[in-house]
Amino acid sequence: MEHKPSLVGGACIIAGVCVGAGMLGLPSAGAGAWSLWSMLAVALTMVVMTVSGWMLLESYKGYPLRVSFDTVTRDLLGEKVNALNNLSVYFVGGILLYAYITSAGLIIDGMTGMGSHWSSVLFTLVFSVLVWHSTRAVDRISVLLVILMGLSFVFGISGLSMNIRLDLLLDRVGSETHYAQYALVMLPVALTSFGYHHSVSSMRAYYGEERRASRAILGGTVIALTFYLIWLASVFGNLPRSEFGPVIAEGGNVDALLKALGSVIESQAVANALNAFSMAAILSSFIGVGLGVFDYLADLFKFDNSRAGRAKSWGVTFLPPLVLSLLFPFGFLMAIGYAGAVATLWTCIIPPLLAWKVRKAARNGNQGEGFRAPGGILMIVLVILFGVLTAAFHLLNMAGLLPAYKG
């Protein structure tokens, strides 16, 4: 009897992709909107991004299991839209892999002193082999990494969560009354925190059908949302809003956040736990994003699923970001600012358009029954609108045209 992959494994792959990308930037992005509006922005984004992932899953039905964005978008939306979508998918996926390789290299170098270049090469070679081997290997390591993230997360925030002050969480100590306007800046960061869509085809191929894949996607986004809400409550309940100035000035990095939290709790224990959490988050995202880009490029270049075919897919997935990381370690910083706006194309605009095309074909009798994302044409319009507005907010914020909280 053939063994069915567990839903827990797939959910952990999706959660791992999400959490590594968004966790550490959320508190500084949400400092203006503060607790209630930040949590509402993250929860709304989770719902929209789960539905848009289901819409993408719906558009794959009727196609062979190993197809990805390239085949389906070309068939349903045409060559020009597909070319634009391909560029955006690879831009965001490649930039994330580039960033993870550089970050992991620096962390390993700090622990071993072997040099950041050699550390990046070692990290890429060792962990990309899991992606080359199989989705099941990624499933197994993702479960372990999500458990490690959970444990280090609990240890890291236990000192925070036990000392949450309601007056800080509700900002009763400040004089600010306008929070909602700052939530617009939060949305693009929240969107990139649920950017798992390049892994949708991998989930479908793994489970061999859409319904179980849809449950794994929901499980993964719920796990990610839970992490995010506890983290935001723990930080905002300990650190006064007025003290976020230095954190925002330093781009919201963890070191700046820990320095700010240092006056509240014993920060060394938290720092150690958060270092473990950061490494687990980077690794889970690296293999999760790597798996999605791997399957997408295999479909794009029509590489088969043999060992040789998977080796070719491995090469085009991991070697370009590794070479860029070795030659220009921090080059990704110039491009990653645009990743949020670009990601809206393949997370919130293309999936509903594909679902609309599939449903139109079904009405004409050209498409069979099967999995269908919830909601009719109104849901399709709302998801697209969310994507367009989020991209606009991202670009307006980069141009300095939205209210920005400075602390």
C-alpha cells in the first residue's frame, strides 16, 4: 500500500517558507499601526493570500502534476503575460535565495570563523541537496525546523510574553490617536510574509491531488499567522511605541530590536534563542523557496524528473544566487525593496485571473469538475484589488508619499 504524505509535513513546508521571509521585519513595519491594526493587517493578508493560493491550485487542475506557473499561465493568459509573470517569479525567488545564502554565510562564519564565502558555499551545497533529492526530504527537514523554530521561539519570547503590559500593548502611555493610516505601510510587508505561491505546484505534485494540497496550504498559513500574532503581541507588550525610533532607523534589524528590548528583560538569553530561531527560519525558507523555484524552473525548461533532469534543475535554481552572493554579498539589498511590489503580481493578480479563465472554460464545457477555491467573481475582484493596492502602497511608501512612523 502506497504511503500518503502527511498534511503536517506539507503545512510545515508552507509555514517555513512564510515565517523566514517575514518574521523579523514585522515589528518595525507595524510600529506605526501598533497592536490592533498590525494584527488586523496580518490576519487580513493571511486570508487573502490563502484564497489566492487556492485559486492558483484550482487553475492547475487538469494539468500533469509537475506543471508550474509557466505552462498554466502561457496556456490560459498568453505568452506576454507569461513572460512578465516568469520574470517576476524568478526575480523574487532568486532574490530571496540570494539573501538567504548571504545571511546564512554570515551566521555560520560568526559561529565557525571559516569565512563568509566558504560558509555560503557549504550552506548551499549541503542544504540544496535536500531539494534535489525529493519533496519528501524537504518535508522531513521542514517538520524538524518548524519544531526548532517553535522551541527557540518559545524560549526567546517566554520572557517577553510573561511580562506583556496591557498599557503598552494598547499604547495607553502615548498620546497618538491615529494608527490606521500607518497600516497601509504594513500591508506590503505582511504580503511578503505569506509569499508561498511558488510552492503551490510542489504541494500539488507531492499530494497527487488538489484537496489535500489545499489543506496543507491552509495549515501552513495558520501556523505562520500564529507565530506572527504571538511575536507582535510579545514585542508591542514590552517595548513602548515611542522607543521604536532607533529600531526603525536601523531598518528594523534584530540586533537593534534586541538592544531596545535589553532594558526590559535579560536580552542575552533572548538573543541566543532568537539566533537559533533566525537560523532555523532562514534554513526553512531557503529549502522551501528553493523547492518552489526548483519545480517552477523544471517546468519552464522542461527538465524531466530523472536524476540528471533534477541535477539540471538544481543548477539553474541554486548556482546563480550562490555566484551572486559570492561576488556581490549585499547586492540583494538594492533589489529586495522592490520584491514586495513585484510579488503582488504572482501572488494576488495572476492567480485570480487564472481561476477566472478556468471557470470560464468550465462554463463552456471545456474543463472538468474538481477543486474550486471559495467565492465567485466578487472574490476574484477583491483579491486582485488587494494586490493592486498593496503594490501601490509599497511604491508610494518607497517614494515617501505615505505617512511613515519614525518613532
